[in-house]
Amino acid sequence: MTLRSWHATFWNMTVLCLLAAASLAASSAELAAGERLSDFIRPLVGTHGEGNTYPGPAAPFGMVQLSPDTERDLWETASGYEYSDPSVMGFSLTHLSGTGIPDLGDFLFMPQIGEPKLVAGEKDDPDTGYRSRFSHDEESASAAYYQVKLLDSGVNVELTAGERAGMMRFTFPASEQASIMTDLAHHLRGNRFQLIWSHVRVEDPATVTGFHLINGWGKERYLYFAARYSRPFDSHRIMSDGNEVRYDSYQNYRFRSRNEAAGTNLQFLAEYQTKADETITVKVAVSAVSAANALKNLDAEAPGWDFDAMREATRAKWDEELSRIEIDGAQLEKETFYTAMYHCFQAPNLYQDVTGEYRGLDSNIHQADDFQNYAVFSLWDTYRATHPLFALIQAERDADMIQSMLAHFDQSVDALLPMWSLQGNETWCMIGYHAVPVIVDGYLKGVRGFDVERAYDAVRKTAMNPDYDGVAAYDKLGWVPFDEENESVSKTLEYAYDDYCIAQLAKALGKEDDYAYFMQRADNYKNLFDPSVGLMRGKDSQGNWRTPFNAHEYVFKGDFTEGTSWQYTWYVPQDVPGLIELMGGEENFCEKLDALFSFGENDSEGMDDVQGRIGEYWHGNEPSHHIIYLYCYAGQPWKAQEKLRRILRTQYGNQPHSLTGNDDCGQMSAWYLFTALGFYPVCPGDDYYVIGSPAVERATLRLSNGSELTVTAENLSEENVYVQSLRVNGRPYSSAMLPHEQIANGGTLEFVLGPEPNKSWGVERQ
Amino acid sequence: MTLRSWHATFWNMTVLCLLAAASLAASSAELAAGERLSDFIRPLVGTHGEGNTYPGPAAPFGMVQLSPDTERDLWETASGYEYSDPSVMGFSLTHLSGTGIPDLGDFLFMPQIGEPKLVAGEKDDPDTGYRSRFSHDEESASAAYYQVKLLDSGVNVELTAGERAGMMRFTFPASEQASIMTDLAHHLRGNRFQLIWSHVRVEDPATVTGFHLINGWGKERYLYFAARYSRPFDSHRIMSDGNEVRYDSYQNYRFRSRNEAAGTNLQFLAEYQTKADETITVKVAVSAVSAANALKNLDAEAPGWDFDAMREATRAKWDEELSRIEIDGAQLEKETFYTAMYHCFQAPNLYQDVTGEYRGLDSNIHQADDFQNYAVFSLWDTYRATHPLFALIQAERDADMIQSMLAHFDQSVDALLPMWSLQGNETWCMIGYHAVPVIVDGYLKGVRGFDVERAYDAVRKTAMNPDYDGVAAYDKLGWVPFDEENESVSKTLEYAYDDYCIAQLAKALGKEDDYAYFMQRADNYKNLFDPSVGLMRGKDSQGNWRTPFNAHEYVFKGDFTEGTSWQYTWYVPQDVPGLIELMGGEENFCEKLDALFSFGENDSEGMDDVQGRIGEYWHGNEPSHHIIYLYCYAGQPWKAQEKLRRILRTQYGNQPHSLTGNDDCGQMSAWYLFTALGFYPVCPGDDYYVIGSPAVERATLRLSNGSELTVTAENLSEENVYVQSLRVNGRPYSSAMLPHEQIANGGTLEFVLGPEPNKSWGVERQ
């Protein structure tokens, strides 16, 4: 099978033409001969600009993500790789996908020629360190594979990854002094003071283990690695603060060993004389538990030295995962769609060794016997569309993720479900208690395999914890007062939504009192709607409105979370009719929505890093993600249809710059997937989707329960964005609201699209 | 049972008189009614001056040692407590006994009244911190118990300890603001930069766990603790760098919890309103594995709140351990003897949780299934007499210690047995490979329960490791050359001795080639004897003697380890006849020994902290420990007899200042015990003891194999130091050399002593 990298397909015009022809031929969901779904993965999508994805290989939901790092100091490059950077530092073992805050990037490997350098050096002056120039012309990335030629050393680097282990294949020039450096001090927080401690051990002349403890986004993140080399070192050195660690050196610590060291600035050098085109393969694995477990993970997942076999195995996993949705479409659409699925399936990450052990939130080692433990829960983002997608087509994993969150709860000293959890840490990032909608939406949509009563207990305790983020005042007053708590409006609105979810679960479990209680809290959004301005507005503990009040302004630690009043005012997913009523009816509501999309560039302030703007709708950040669909609640679904299709077309694609905002562990991509399929979970935890306008001719979803849901879009074209008619399971369907039960056991959604709105479709109230 | 503390017995004249009467009555090995061997333990012995013992309670070979700390910055106070200090910082959970280098002192607890202070403050101005004045008049220490009244706060503190858990009983005055502080930053390395990281968690309103990582004597020492409080906190605070950790404080880290924190300067405050004489008990435990294991250790060993029951249980363990040797004697002799046994049985320390888990040298968590794992091996000291004593009366533990050392070997990246190991760390302290004599002496004296072939492999690999301390050059040249390695003479001499031990084991296992090889290495001492000066002298790699040469000078990192040429010249325990020959015969040899004891105060230089000097014989440090016995090899045993008895009388006792040098995990005390019993293992690994002059009227040793060895000393008195005659197992015995086989199955040693030398006894060559 020929490797086709993103570059090969995108920049090489010859290949591009061939592929264009191939994509035209692929008019059904059948793949062309020899074609595989994983061929459509473009790992470079999102690596330029705000997407914050990484280009290196990873298995679906895998524990390792081997990838090049070009940057470790900028939050704008949270995944470590910015496509426009001219030089690369090396290749580290773990990466976050699409987050707005950098972390991971553990254990950098970099081959070198000549006397090894021990610092990365300047991005634009790579000769100042071990950095190397590279060119996108000699770089390729595809499913389970990344390759780059290091222009300064002439070393060709290839990476692949399994779930817990990966492989690096280095092809060297002839050299008297070649080396492979591991920088244990490297991590993507940049700040060296955030590396608390590290150690490295040369277990034998072809095996190294190491460890570091990072006080980064999480307060204390332990990670161990193990590396085995296909060729024993000719010699090796451990460097500490620039000095070789050796017997009695007394430079750093009173060691009498040259085979191990501890400190805060360690590099390991595996040294070789190499022949021309000599290949040395390094296989690596990580563990949050111990070096011994990292070795176990390594030896279990990479027992041999067959780089290509690991790559093929992981590609096959991607084929399998992507086959959960098979679509027809042109090459661009398939690449965009399957790359979105790829990004959706990169997090949460497996966080458990082959032994079943993992390091929990309490820093203790736990055994996950009856589930796979996952970490990296970007819940403020992913509760919106990512987990609802999992509930639909990844229920088994979703159940494991829920089990993982319940384990987190059990390990939480504050008895809280995760907010934004990162490998045995709570980062306390963002707001709300959005593990709740994940659990509730999953359960109500049929995700099983966890103890729902135990889950309910965790959900309820989390929502009732008086120590957390103004919840006590919220419970007492009906809103979070801005004089006691920042981001008070956003917190109030998001709590009210989460509370609605709890009420739904309470109802399902026959807890009538709780249902009534949380439904009452779900109405708390009304307390912050100021009719005098027609917007959500901060209120203090005495009931006074925030004055002065700028509805277009985002202020860090102000009343709103990464947004303005004009954006957050729409955050009532649990009761859009109630919001419509507050705003004076559907006409006013839609006019106000129209206004949101019409503000000029200078009308709103703040959040300069959020792109994808249409007026004050900022698609690049999550508070906007449900807003377009709100037209569908108010009798003007065609306005949603047009905007959704415009965003699919203009803010996604197969290019490095194609993501307009942080992918946020798959939420930007999950929005794409649902929206391209023609429906979206505006209110996870409730029992319906909202219908938009599909962007794929045909899609077949293999649902978690084994049934198939087929979506077809007749007359699909760039112009034909308006729904003319819809048949659901063969019967005409005229509402824009689609109950989950209609598709829970598969079925068909048959859209007919056209260039003009059918203003009589989708206006029927459910 | 009335508690009789050291102070009560020593300072209270009334009690003293009573006791003196009691001791006169106790003329047989029978104890007086109600009297227990543990009554003779004086934990304060060695706490004043160089002894470096600690006064707090510990179980035999226990994992925790709860004890007051008065100092954490001075190496002279390595155990944390100096008797002459006027104020106490608090009470920490772990302590080393008698080492010359400070470490441990983990997790300081200190009750306070008023607004809690967070720094210890100045020793002589305790109001500057949480220190408190105290008085020896309101302090008491006995087996399993320590008590002190904090004069500043009025809180009475009582401590007791089991194996892995301990209890602290605080009796408060009435106070609106009482607290019990835990300082996680406290440890006995003093230097705050050596605390790498710590965290603390309030598990529930009466339970706290915590952790710190210390880059101290060991490169990375992890320790966790758990504490349960008999009364839930009225309130609690976590302080980090002086600030309260609370929701959104952003002072140290972006926490939204007041129940946990991480950092490098943490204190936990349990806060109470107390009534007069209100008692709050805190039970504590440690683990090197995890907080979860610390809790398991705590709940297994201290399930209830009965302080007195834990104290009594540990006292009973001491009674049992001390009963391995029962002696007759006056109160002073019994206190001195049993306190020496107490100190001998304080290390190595249990280092394994109730789960069987421990953190190994490789930082991994290991399971010790078929042995008890021990840590803290001060082998350069303890191979001399401590382990030979264990082989004789503690063989089961000695076997576990050997297993622990073999596990260390397996976990050593350098394939080395421990040198000076400390809780999962190799400190690389001191020289030689003296795990070898421990293993060999144990095996040859009947210690079983370990795989001797595996042990032999470890012993041999350790002695052949070319990376270690000049061994490669030693093997090649026959000496360690001073131009390549410091402490070259001491290393050469000690290697040669260790090699002799290996040869003995090789012989026992039928490895004839190895026997020949290592016996050849055992002769290497001869290569450094310079006949022109009649002393051991450094030699470089070209064979040139060290010039200039000062035979009385100790130079740090010079040719000798904590000693001079005049001291180290005697270090040929494996071949004293060979040394005698080198020195020109017995007369010359004895004259030279006489000279050693006759040098004036200003004749030798260096090592000012070593006390117990008789000429250039420095009893306060180990290189001298075997020297007096050498007279017995050269026909003048009476000179040994007189000196030994003089040292027993003048350099030991029942006083805080009674130890003239670091007790070094029991070696100083083991020297006392053997010498007081009348024989000493000059060459562990060989099959004999050397006979001195007993200092107890009667002693019965319960040997490891269940047999009994009885030693009697007729006419024992302060003046009667000379052996007149000896019967071994009933038969007259005239040699000063006692083969182990004579006592291996018990028997009798019947000495008759007198005031003048019997110059015809002990001159017979074996």
C-alpha cells in the first residue's frame, strides 16, 4: 500500500488530480478498491492557527501520541506543533488534541549528529540548540504515521503509535558521532520551574526508563516512560544541568553511578557510530504508575521491532472506528468528515496500564477491573456534541468514560465529578458540572454498563457541593451573585442547564422530589434575564443588576466565561420556549438572533484568539455552538440551515488552517459531524435532536446497539442548503425537532434539499 | 504499672535510691517482681553530643520512630534531638538512630495555642515560631513512650509507637484557639530546597493524608503519611507559603478546593476549641508506597484509640527482644546493656506496608512475599558487630535483611549490593562492599532462609563491578591508585577484607577457582604496606608511594576514610598474622599498637567530631573498633583486656552523653554488647571470635537456633579486668581465639577475672 500523506495529496498536483477523479468515482458508500477509510485522515488539519491539534500518530483514544514539537512556550500552540514554525525541537510521547491550554509533551526524543546539544534553542535560529530546520516538502502525516526529514542533521524520522506504546524509526547518515537524545525536562508547559523532578535509568545497554513530575495544568502529574533501542548503544551519557553524570562527579548529586540520575534538567544520550542510511528504531511506552509498568506496556504492545506492523495495526483500528459512519462524498468532504471523526476519537485518552492499574485523582494507584479507565475530560466542551456522539455510536466507550468519571468522584477529596480532568488531576478549568449531562444523556440514550444509582448519587452530590464555585449562593438565591463569585452569569446559566439534566435522571429513576427540586433550579436562568435590556445580566447578592453593563464586552473573570452577554443570553438549552417567552415571542427572539449575526467587527470586545466570527457569533468557541439551531425552535429553521451549511463550508476542511477554533478534544469536530449529518443535540440530557441541513449525500451510522441509521440528502450541492422535505423512517416529517426514539433503533432520514427556503417545513411545533 | 522515665530514675534521688536497692537485690538473671527488661531502656542515652540517637518511641526494627526534633540544620544533630537544646520544634514520625548524616524527620506535628505559627523559629528565641521551650524536668522517655510538657503552650505531649503506626496524645489547656499543626515541609535535611514536592489531603473531617518527596541523603525519597484524629476538627486550614489555600485564592495554584494542596511549603492545621485538660489523640502511620497504604498501615496497626494499649504492646515486644540476652548486674550495668540492645535493635528498619508492598531502589513498587523487607543499611558500620550479633541471636531477621539486600541488588541499575541504603535509595555513603561480610558471616554462622547461590552471584558481581570505586584498577594493579581514586588506601584494605569473605563463601559452596581468586585479592593489603615507614600508604597507578606522607593526618577525600594511616594500618582483619609478619613480628606489632594508644592530643589531625580518643585510637568511629583486640593475636591479650574494660566503663553508660561517637545504627552499641559479653567478631566471615574481658557477672544468650549460651565472670569488679582463666563448655580454655563452633549450639563460657594480668593465659596460638 502506498503511503499518501496529507502533503502528497494536497500539494502534489498530479496526485491531487488522480484523487479528485477517484473521489468523483466514489459516489456510493462503497470504498474504491484498495481504499480505506483511514486514508481520508489528514492529521495536519488544525495544526495551523487556533485548532491546536497535533500531526503525529495516535491510536483511537490512545494513551500515547507521538508527535513533533515546534513550540513549548506559547499557549497558542498548546499541542506543541504550529504548522508555520520553521524548526522542530524533537518528538515527544504525549499530546493533547485541540485544547486551549498547553500540557503533556512528555519526554522529547531527538536524533543528532555531532556533539549533542542539550537545549532546544531558538525557533528561528535552530543552530542555537538541538532544534532542526524542516520543510513541509519532506514531511508527511497520515493515520498512524508521521515522517519528517531533519534538514540540519539529515536524519529521517518516522513515528507510529499503538495504544500505550509507539515506535520511532530514525534513518541516519554515516556519522562518527550520532546520538538519540531524550530530554526529560521537555514538556509543553514551557516553564522549567513547572518540572518538579525527574529521573532516568539505563536499565541495560538498549533500555532506558525515566520519570518526571510536572506541576502544570494539573497540580502534580506523574509520568514514566520506557524505551528500548533496536541497537545497543555504543556508549551512553546522562547529562544533568549540562554536565555528564558520572562516578564521583559531585556535580549535581553525590552519585557513584553513570547509569542513573535524578534532577530537574536531565538528558539521556544514546550514542552510536552510524553507517549511511542506517536505521535505528526506538520503541517507547508510558505509564502514570511506574517505570515497571511502562516496560510492561511496552513489551505487551510492541514485543518486536516491526514498525510497519504497528502502523498497520493502528491504521486498521482507525478503519474500524471510522466505519461507524460511512459517507458518500467527494474527496474533500470525506477528508474533512473522517478527519473530524479522527479528532473526535482522540480523547478522552486511555489512562490505564496493561495491568489494569492507573494513578487516580488521589495519587494512589488504582485497579480498573471492570472498565477501561480514561483521562482527559474537557467536559465544558465535550458534553455538547462529543459525548452525545459517543452515546450514539460509541456507547461502550462512553460507559467506560462514565465509569472513569465515577472513579474520579470516588477519589475526589471534595466529592465532585470531574470538571476538566487531566491524567489523575483536576485542572479546575472552566465552569459548571458538565459530567452531569454526559452521564444523564448517556443513560437516557441507552448507554449502560455502569451503576446508575451510584452515578445519580455522584451527580447529585456534585450539584449540591456548597464549596464549589458559588453553588451555595446559587442554591440559596437562585443565581450566583457577581459580588461573591466571578463568571457568575455563565455559572448560573450552566448550573440551571445541568440541573435540568439531573431532574431528567431523577425522573427516570423515580425520584420525584429530586425531580421537582432540580426542575426548579433549572428555571434559575430566568433570574438573570434583565427585561430592561433583554439580555442576561449579572446580579449581586442583594439583587442589584451589574452596573455599568456592557453587553458586548468580554472581561477576564468578569460575569461571563469566555464570552459576552449577547452570546451567553442564548444559553438556555433546557428551556428555549421559556427564553423565547422572556424575549417577547418568536419574532423578537429571531430578530435578536439575527442581530447577533449582524454585529460589526468592532461591536464586541475581548477574546481576540477566537476565530470563526459571524457578527458576535463566534464559532471558534463553544458558547456559540448551539445558537444557530435556536432558530429552529422559533419557526425560522431556514435561517439555521443556511448558517450551518455556511459554517460547514467555510470553517472546516482538509487544510492545516481549517479549524477556526480550538478543537477542544473533539468538540469542534463533533459539531461538524452532527451538523453534516443533519441533526444536533442542542440539549444533551433531553430526548431529542434539532434538525439542520445535511452536508453529505449519504451516510450510514452504525449505532451502538448494532442498528443502522441512514441519512440521505437528495439534491445536495453547495447552493442547495435548504430543507425542502424530510422523511423519517419512510414517513413525511415536518418538525425540526427529532425525538431520539425515532432513531434509537436505526432507520432513515431522507432529506430533500433545495436552493430556496421551504418556509412551511420545520415550523410545526413538536 | 508506674512509668519510670529516665529522668524519674536518674534525677529523682528518692527513686534512685530505691532502684539502687532493687538492683542490688537482683543478683541473678531473674527479674524482680514486676520488673521488666524494657524498664532498663534509657532512650535518652546518646542524645547529648555525638551519639545522635533520638529519645522517642519505636518498636524493635520499626518503620516509624515518633520523636521530638530540636534541630534540623546541624549534622551534629542528625537524629533531630540534642539534649542540650532549649526548645523543641515538634514531633516527627521517622528518625535515624545514630547516623552521622541527618535525614528523615518526616512530617512534624506540633500543637499550638493562639494563632498558629507556620515556621519553626529560632532555637534560642522560640517565640519567633512554633517552637516551644521545654524542660527536662517535665520530660520523660522510656520504652515505647516519650512525654514532654510544652512550656509555652501548656500542652502536654505523649508519644508511643508500633511498627508502622504511632500515636500522639495531646492534653490541651482550655483555649478558644487550639490547633495541631502538621508541617509537611519539615525534614531533617534542613535545607528547604531538598524538599522537592509535597501534597496534603483532608480525607474527611478527622483524617488527613500527605506526602513529600525529599532529595536528601537519598536522591529521591518518597514518604506518605496518614493521620486520624480522635476528635473531628472544628475547622481546618491548609497553608501554602504562609497563605491559606482556599477556593480561587490563586495564591499558589489554581485550586478550587480547600481540602487539598500541593507545593513545597505546606502546613495543615486541625483547629479546635478545647476545654481544660482535654485530650486529643492523633494516630499516624507512614508508607513509602502511597497514602492509601499509609491508611492501611494505620488502620491495621491502630484500629482503636487506646494509646496505652499500643504502648504496652510495644513494651512487650521490647521485653521479648531484650530477653534474647538476660544479664545479671547492677542497675547502671543493666541500663547500659539493655539500652545498647535497644539501640542495636532499632535498625535496619522495617520498610514494607501491611500489604507486603514497598518502594524499591528502582522507585517501583515491589511485593515482598516471602520475607520482611528492611531498609536503612549502614553497612560500613554494622557489618562489624551488629550483623554478627544478629547472626547469633536474630538469625531470622538477619535472613530477611539479607533477602532485602538481595532485592536491592536486583533493583540496582549498577548490579551492586547496598553500600549505605536508605528507604529505596542508595546514598553511596562510605566505602567497600560490606554487604558481603554480612551475607557471608550470616551464612557461615548458620543464617538460612535465603538462596545462597543467588546471594553468591550478587556478592561476586558486586565485587567485580568495574564501574564502582576503583575496583577495576584494584583488580588490575592489586591496589586502588590514589591518582585515580580518593580514599584509595581504605578502599584497598576494605576490599581485600571483603574479598576474603567472598573466598570463604566460595569455598563453602565448592567454587574452588573463585576461592583461589578472591584469596589472592585478600592479600592485596600487602601492596600498600610501606616497610620504610611500617604503615599503610597510598600508592599511585605507577607504583609510587604518596609523597609527602603524613601518617597522622586525616584529609577529606585523601587516601584514608575518616581516619589516618596510623589507624587504617590495622585494617587487616582477614590476616592479622600476615600483618604481624609485615611489621616484623609480634613484639614490634605490639609496640606499634602501644604507640597508637600513646600519641598525644596534638599528634594527629582531622576528624574533630570523633570523640572517645585514647591516643590515636578513636573509639567514636568504626575504623578503630577492632584494633584493641589485635593484642590477642600477638601474645599480649591482657593489654586488650584492660583497654576494653576501660572503654566499657568510660565511654558507655546510662546518660544522655554516654555515647562517645555516632551510634551508627547500633554498631557502637553492638561493640558494647559483644565486648561486655567477653568476645568479639574481629573478622566477620571467619569462623571465630576473639576473647576480651567480660563486664557482666552472668549473661544468658538465647541463640537463634534455640540453644543457650551462658557467660559468667567470677570475681567481676571494676578493678578485676584481667582474665585469669576460662572454661569453655566446662573445659579449661587457654586461647584468646574462640571458634564459632564452640558456641554455635550454646554452652558456657566461665571466666575468672582478677586485678593482675595472667600473662600465661591467651598466649597460646590457635
